[in-house]
Amino acid sequence: MKIKFPKLIRSFSLSEYAPEMQEQIFVWVNPSGTFLLALMDKLREYIEQGKSETPKKQGKKSKPPKNGTEKLRLYLEGLSELLSQGEPETYWSAGELELMITETAETDPQFWVWFNDRVLTEIKEHRNTQKKI
């Protein structure tokens, strides 16, 4: 017998961050390992881009590195795929995620860090939890 696993969607409430926020966020928790590894590579590249920017030796011509915004955008495109598998009205585009980061940077700078971690925690919990009937 062949077992076919559907895309599994879990949700969490933004009220976990602040009680005044009632929106539900839906996360695809069983993407392929290949997808997750590529997504984590994009996140790592974004985080490390600031650390690796060192002056180039004179006389060497090379392509300029992608700036942080471009690397963040690549990560957000993958993240939006995780957040766009439920009902269409709950989808998040990379542009909407980028706007959320920009809009909350001044008033609540830890929100993006929490949000991103919470999405990844949903996946980790699904993958690491032993299933019981």
C-alpha cells in the first residue's frame, strides 16, 4: 500500500506575542528536507552577509556581493511559501513579509525575530514530536 502524505498545516496566534493581536498564522509544517535546507541556507547567507563584507584586494575585479536586502528577499520568498499553503486569504507574499518587517522595525523591533522563530518552531515541533494515537 502506498501512503501519500498531504501538506500539513498548523497555526499559531499572534496573541502569543501580544494579547491585542488576534490574527492566526498558518504554517506548512511538512515541507521536504531539501526545501528546508535551502531555506536555512538563505537565512544563513542573509545573517552572515554583514560579517563577510571585507575590503577586496586592489586590482581584482569581482561582482559586487548582493546586499542584505536582496538576501533577505530571497529568504522571504521561501518563507512565504511556508505561509501560503492554507486558505488563499491567509497567504503571505514575500512583499507583505518585507512590509511587516519594515513597519515593525521602529515600533517593535523584536516582533520579526519572534515571528520568524515562531514559524520555524512550528516546523521543528512537528518534525521532532513523536506521533501517538
